[in-house]
Amino acid sequence: MHGTVNAGGNAPPLIQATFEDALAKLPDGYVDGHFGNRPWGVTVKRSEDGKRTWRYGEELSGTDIVSFNLYRLAGPGSMLKPCEISSAKVIEFVLGFEPGPAKAASRS
């Protein structure tokens, strides 16, 4: 599953839908969480028009990263553009990442 996730069939529709669902549930901005029993910090940014989602994840106790852009196409589907990793690794990470509890803002 290298390259893109789109309506052309590079990912089964159920996996694509599940992936996009999991990504949509993540809040914009930074969140701590876990993947593979390791702590991760993840940042999600979405364009104002909703056509691009950027995500960067960094293993907090190691050197692993997961970074990609997801573009919504004019027609059905979307295009996944991983940054120097496989699409399979991106999908596995998004489906397996567990955000930690939201931290309350401190008041001075």
C-alpha cells in the first residue's frame, strides 16, 4: 500500500474509511498519546478549506517519526502523501495511536 490512498483502489474502502475516521477524531494542535506502548507527541493541522490535513508524530522516548499530508480530492476519495515512510506505516499509526487525556489549562 505504497503511495496514495484514493478512489483508485490503492487501499480497500473499509481501511480508507476507518483511517479517515480515526484521523478526523484527532483534535487540531498538539496531543500526547501512545502507540505501540511508547509515548508519542502528535501535531495535527487542517487547512481552513478542509482539503488538506498535515500530521507529524514523534516518538518521545526514541527517534521514530510519522509524518504525512492527506489531500481531499475534488471527486471521491483522498490522496495520502507520506513523508519518507510507507503508506502502510502511516495507516497503522493513525489506527493504533491512542491520545492521552486532555490536560486542563492551568490558571494563574
